[in-house]
Amino acid sequence: MKTGFARLLRLGESRGRLARPAEPGTASSARWRPGLEILRIGALLLILALGLSLSGVLQRIDHLVFDLGQRLQPVVPPQGVVIVAIDSHSLDRLGAWPWPRATDARLVDAVCRAGAAAVGLDIAFTEAGSDAAGNAALAQSLRACGKVALPVVLDSLRSGGQIVEGLPIPQLAAAAAGLGRIGVQLDGDGVARSVYLWEGVGAPVWPLMAQTLLTIAHQPVRGSAPPPAHSAVPPHPYALAAADLRRLRFVGPSGTVPRLSASAVLDGVVPPGALRGKVVLIGATAAGLGDFLATPVTTQGAPMPGVEVLANTLIALRDGTLIRTVSLVWSLLITALLALAPLLWLPRLMPLGGLIASVAWGLVLVGSAAALPLLTGWWVAPGGALVAALSAYPLWGWRRLEAARRHLDGELRQLRRTVRESPEGDAPAKHKRLSFERRILEVQAAQQRLRDLQTRRDDALAFISHDVRAPLAGAVQLLQSGKMDVAARDRLLTQLRRALNLSQGFLDLSRAQSLETSALVEIELGAVLHQAADFAYDEALAQGVRFVREIPDDPIWVRGDFDALERLTTNLLRNAVQHSPAGSKVILGATLAPHTVRFWVRDQGPGLTPEQSARLFQRFSRAHEGPGTPLSGSTGLGLYYVRLVAEKHGGAAGVTSHPGEGAMFWVELTRQA
């Protein structure tokens, strides 16, 4: 076994190793690199945002955001457009639908006499029927008015079949002031949000009926586009061709556009000037009659009649509020920039701040995307950017956690290597794969152990430089003086004994600090106590102190280290002897409890104050110290050793004392069954 001083020298030399620079692959080399992580996460966000945008899987989110903007705009009843509604009251008054075309002619005459600027009939006249007189009357009314537009209906012969253009019968088409296409585009969720400005079978030749009406009324068409140029490649004669898709900006939910009942117009009971100078749309609003469409502004399950959708289209064309969608290239570019924006603040904010900023950015994206069509007339689908931006925070957190894991692994390896190479190190060599929380605990434990080792190193250096050096230096001076009378020899012997006691106490303390629970075995405590009393007997006899043993005869089994507990008991007995007057007695006893045993040493010394008792079990602490206190053989380590060994055995140590009444030092351990 190496000597204690050799161990102390090795511990001092380990100071340099504890502060050595990090090696490749250690915690310092596995540091967090924000710049590189920004590039990695930016690439992931771009792939996510652009991939989702191109795939179209987020159309549902895009629709919800667009509809949100439509619902949040203020509802203002439009001017210059009126619906003459074929409502339930008109059906009750004029009979079931379809009405005779003579009735349609009378309605056109009444509207034109009221001064309408243009009239749109949202009624398909694709079949002549058997009412030749009615057809003639209606044609005459159309020619006489000169302001009526008739619809062109694009429909399929059957579900998924050939698409045909439903034109008015030639007699009526020739009498009309113009023809225009009706109908809107339904998105995948069945909601009407957009229209094509030009559409037709084989070629997009038909404008919207709303555009035709504005032209008839000599009103501006601000949201239209010129007819598309003919392609050099002949179109398929039966294919539907469309151009210039626009999104509608609705003025409000169903019922926002002013309505007058058709029966009231025929009866002449509408207010004077109600139709003068206005574009009038005649169409069905009665339930079960005509088409009713879900729109972004549909509320409480009330769909909008087709004639009112036509009115909203006309208003948007007139006011220039049709919404255009940005091109694919611009959409992808904007999506990429918006998706990468969180990387501007995530590296600079703490986790909570980053979370708040990311959520706020998501709300800004939603609000901006919803408001942009209303403010600028342009629509940018936000789904890809929104999902990517909200994913930036968890992705950034994941990369930081991954970097922290790598750092902890490297730190753990570094600390284990440092502890293992220290003279007191006993860390396991094998590094197992641990959970993240376990890694943190391992690093904290290793750091605490390293701090303990450094504290012990500092204590050892202080111990060598002061406590051991002082008596040895005194002995050297005595030897160098050449005066070796009896008194000098006694002083020399005292100094050497003190140095020996200090060294032995420190070695015992070092062994106790290295004591592991796994090394404890079952021992009989009574044998430990008796053997310790035998060792201390001669010292007690020399001091004139009598030993009394109150140890039970039955075996007392505990898990422990025999030598350490024997040294502990010997320290308690010697401490009691040193502070007991001649002729007194020191009692060594043990008291049994159901699960514990407490053994104790009671003396008849001067006793202790509460302040002395509080510091007694600390390192290098003595009960009676201060100016003018003579130095005894005490090193200040004995009772600290007692406390340390008791704690290593899972027990506790303490003292009960009052000034002038002696002291009782005790140790409590767990008994074995």
C-alpha cells in the first residue's frame, strides 16, 4: 500500500490534469454552432414550406384564412345594384315556376319602364317550349328595352360527360342586348370563391354576364382582362377552356344586396326611383328554386342564391375589387421568406421568448394573409409559410436539445476521465447510452464529485503546508540547536507524535471518504465496541480514567466496515478520556431500538455549550479552542471522521451536552434482522 504522503503528492499533482484543455470529441469540441444550425433548419423549413405549397395539401388552411378575411370586412349595402327576386311571395301571387314567358315579358317591361340602366335575366332560356306566343312577346320586350342581357350556361350532358354551351334560343338571343356567362368555380370544399373572366367550350370566348351588363349600362369595368389571345394549337372542340381566374370579394352575407319582390314590381308598388339608373338582376331567391351556393360569408347555414352571387361579381368588377392570385414563382418566393423569418429571432431569444415570438408570428401571418386581399387585391396562400413558421420553434428546440445532448455526453466523458484519473477516482470506464434527463444528472453528479475532489485536494495541501509542517519544522529546529536535554527531548517527542497523529488522522479520513456502500458486510457491533475499548484502555489508565461498559450481551448485527467503526469508536473514547478529569469514568454503551442501534460514549468532563456542539463535527474543529487554549494531541479530525463514517454507513452522529454536566457522543446505525 502506498504511503499517505505519496497519495497526497499525487493528489497535488492532479491539479494540472483537472485544468487541462479539452481534447477533440469532448464537450468543448461538441459545442453549439448557431450559424450551422440556422443553415440546417433553414433548409428543412424551405423543404417543408415549398413542398407543402406545391402539393396543395394545405388548401383547407388557405381557404379558412381567406374566408376569415371575407368575414372580418365591414358589411356595407352596395349602391347601384338591385335584385328583383322571384321569391315565395311572387310564386304565391303569380303561380308556380316556370312562369309563362309572357309573364317574363311583362316583368322585363316593368323594370325597363322604371328606368333601369341594364337588366340581367338570371334565367336560362335554352329551350323554346310550346309557347310560341310567349317567346314572341318576350323577344319583343327585349328589343323594346334594348338593355337586357341573357345568360350562357356551361353545363355537362351528364356527370363527368361532355360539356356544352347552353345558349338562349335564337329568337331571344337575337333580341337581347348581349350575352354573358353565369356560374362560379367551386373549390374542393364546395364553397364558391372565384370566377373565370373568360370561359367557353373549345376556346374561352364568353365573358361574364356581369361584364356584359356593365358594358350595357355604360359603367366602368375595372376588374376585367382583355380576351385571351387565340392559341396556335387548335383547341379541343369539346374541352372547357378558361382564362383569368379571379377571387370574389363579397360585400356581405346573403341578403346584403337590396332586393325587390317580382310581384311588387309587376304590381307597381315599389318606391319611385327604386330601379332608376341601376343595374337590375332578375333571378330566383325562393327556397328550392334555382341554385344556392355556400360562400366565404355564409352565416348560420344560409347559402347565397345564385343571382346574388352574380350581383357580387358585378359589384367587384365595377369597383375593381376582384382579387388576383400571385404567380407561382412569387408565391414560392414569398412563402420561403416568411417561413425563414423565425430564424431572425430564435437564435437571440430564450425558449419562452422564442415560443411567444413564434406564436405571435403565426398570428401575424394569418392576419396579414386575411387582410392582404382586402387591402391590395392580391392573394398569397399562407398555408405552407404558416406551417413552416410554426414548425421553426420545435425544430430549433430539437436542434438545441440535440446539441445539448452531445455537449452533455462530451462533458460526461470528460468529467469521468478526469475523476477516473484522479487518485480518488472510481468512475466507471464504460459510458452507457442514457436518457437526456439521466445525462444531466450524471453530469451534475460528476461535477459535484470533481468539486469534492478539488476541495479535498485543497484541504490536503493546506494540511501538509500547515498542520504537518509546523510540528516537523519544530522538531528540525530542536535537532539543529544541538541542545537535547530532557526537556528538549520531550518537546521533540511531542512534536513528532503530533505530526504522526495528524498524518494518521488524515489517512483514516481519506480511507473513510473512499468507503463505498457496496463494500459493507454484516458485522457484530458488540465485538467492534469491545475491541475499541481494549485499544483505548491503556490511554484511559494513564489518565486515571475508569472505563465502564454497558454493551448488551446479545449479538448486534449491522452492515458496516469493521475497521472504520472500530476507529470511530476509538476516536470517541480517546476524545472522552482527553476531556475527563482523573478519577472520573467514561461509559461505553449501546441502546437497541426495533430497527436501529445507538451506541454512545458518556464522559464527566466540562461539557459543551450549544455553539461548541454545533461546530464540533466539522473538519479541523476542536471543542475548546481560542486564544490561550493549550494545544492538546487533538488534530480536529477525529470527530469529523466520526460523522463521515456514520454517514457512509447510512447513519448519523451527534452529541448531547450541557456545560458542567459532561457530554454524550452517539452514533445511530440501522440494525440487520
